[in-house]
Amino acid sequence: MKLIVKFIKPHWKLCVVTILLLIVDVTGTLFISTLAAEMLNLGTSGASLEVLLRTGISMAAVSVLSSACAISGGYACAALSARVGRDMRVAIYNKSLKLSIYDFRQFGTASITTRTVSDITTIQFALTSFIQMVLPVPVIFIVALALAFSLDIEMGLILLAVVAVVFVLALFIMKSASPLFKRLQKLLDRMTIILLENITGVRVVRAFNTETREENRMGTAFSKHAQTSIRANRRFANLDGLSFLFINFFVVIVYWLSGGRISAGHLQIGDTATHYRPTIAEIIKYNIAPPTIVKMVIAI
């Protein structure tokens, strides 16, 4: 990650603009749900049509602003990742020209090719997804909890407990999956080496009648990569299932307790029906749903 930050520094202005646009987008999305809850509360309390129209116009304005920032932020993020990828490829190419014959043989042609083409493409995609889905998480976390606690302290504490449990699960799975992804990188290099040897030496293989041996080598390399990849992806599949289990469990608790809280005057109808649902949806969207991004960051 330190190496990626080094390549981002020359484009720090574009990076700052991208982050600011995404923060405005996320905040606007949460604020729309707040206005929707307010409109529902006003409607059930017998507010005038003028007040409802004013709230609706505010929702439309926030929606337009949030959408514009989302589009601009996506474009800026794509431009940033493309520039970082370009600089990385140039740096690898320049570095490869300075390698001695011994160093070049130590790395191998297959490894350098993979680093230049496949790995940098993965880094670009991971950087884009990281900026769009991971960086807004602190904003989502703070705003969502602030909104939850402003509505009802008891519900806010339950939400905090659920998020803490999911966070601990994510850390545990990431820690256990990290060695698997490091092993996957080595297995990928091994697959590339075997494929390159078979392609460049196909005539030698046929001349010495070693097709069966080479097929066994290739099958072994592929099967090891597949087994390790399946193990790693199963752990993130468990993270997905457990995360949605706890989140849906929280939603059930909210709907179960909301009747009594509304009767006691701690909550309004719009707060329960409109507000809690978007808050949880945003936490899922930005913090839990994209395990693929986490896997790519671990691989990097």
C-alpha cells in the first residue's frame, strides 16, 4: 500500500477532489432518507401541502446534487486510477531495463509479465473500488450512528453492537485469508511459467514425447490454484452470509421494538419505516457488501 501511495502523490489534487465529491454523494444519500422520514412524519401529523412540497423540493435538490457528485466522483476516480496504472507500468518497464541478467532470471519472464499486465490492472480496479466503496465508510459510519442516536439511543446502541460484531468478523476473516492470497500470487506465477514453457517449447515436448508429463504438471498447478482460491472465497462467502444475518437480525429487532417505542413517544412512524432502513442499507453497501474489494486489497 505504501508503494501505491507513492504513485498517488503526484496526483494528490485529483485524489482530494475525488474524495470530496464522494463524501458529498454519501452525505446527500443519507440526508435524502432523513427528509423522506420527515415528510412521512409531516404527512401523518396533518401538515399542509405547502410544507410537504417544500420538503419534496429539498429532496429533489439534494438528489440532483448527490447524483452530480456521484457521476463527477466516478469520472475523477477512473481518471486517477488510470494515471496511477500508467505511471506504474512505466516504472516497471524502466526498472526492468536496469536489471542484470541474473536479476532478470531470478524474477523470470512470466513473473515480470504478470506484474506489468495482470497485477497493475488489478491494482487499478482495486484502487477505484477502494476510493468509491471503502473511503466513504467512516463518513457512513459516523453519520448513520449520529442519525440513529438522534432518533433513539436504545436503537443506536443496538446498531453499534451489530456493526461492531460484523467488524470483528471481517477482521478475523481478512487475517485468516491473507496468507491464502499470498500463496495464490505464487501459484499464479507458477501457472504462468508452466504455460509459457509449454507454448515456447511445444516442439521440444512433442519431439521427446512428454505430453503426458507436461499435462500432469499443468493440471497440478491449476488444481493447486483452484483449491487455494476456493478456500479463500469460501471464507468471504461466510462473511457475506454472516454480515447479512446480523444486519437483518437488527432490522427485525427494530421492527419488533418500534411499536412500543412509538407508543411511548420515543419514535415516530416515519423514523422507523423510512429512516432505519436506508441507514442499514448504506452500511451494507459501503462496509459489508464488497468482499471482492477486500480480497483485492489483501492480494496487493
